[in-house]
Amino acid sequence: MLRRLIRDLRRLSREKRARIWADVADRLEAPRRMRAEVNLSQIERYADGGETVIVPGKVLASGRITKPVTVAAFRFSRSAAGKIAKAGGRALTIRQLMEENPTGKGVRVMA
């Protein structure tokens, strides 16, 4: 599943000339211990309300989130996805975000 996602990210990056997808693919290719683990408190601190954030790793539920933020990640902890939804945001997979926003405009990478 991960290999297919990385391949699709690279293909989309070439087709749409969107460097963000190649960057996310590079980060996902890293060893598992080097992938990003982002807490909700970090998203709350650095993302604005209504913004789209991509995490090339796992989103963890430590902290709280009060802003409606769209978060796309490779994996979510169950409670993190619930907290995002409760704050009025959306928790998406990276593939879903690729389909919604193939050019990657207005997306911030948090790693």
C-alpha cells in the first residue's frame, strides 16, 4: 500500500508539476523510525483555521485542537481523528487529498 502511494505521488508530481507531492513521497520513503509523528498540539500551534495540512507520517492525539483544520496523513490514531472532527475539521488520507487537490496549492507540510 505504501509503495503504491509513493509511486502515485511521484507520478502526480510529474504530471501536475507539483513539487509538494515529490517531497511527501521522499519523506514517506524514509525508514519508519524517521517518519513524522505530529501531535494535535503542534497542528493547533502552527496551522490557521481553515488551512490544509499534510503529515507524511502519523498524527497523534496529544494536546487539543480548536480550529477547523483539514489534516491529511498516512495514519491517524483513533482519538486524533475524533478530536479533529469534533473541532470541525476533516481527517483525510494522503490519497484523498491527492484526488481533491492534485496541484497541491495551499497545502502545508508538517514534519
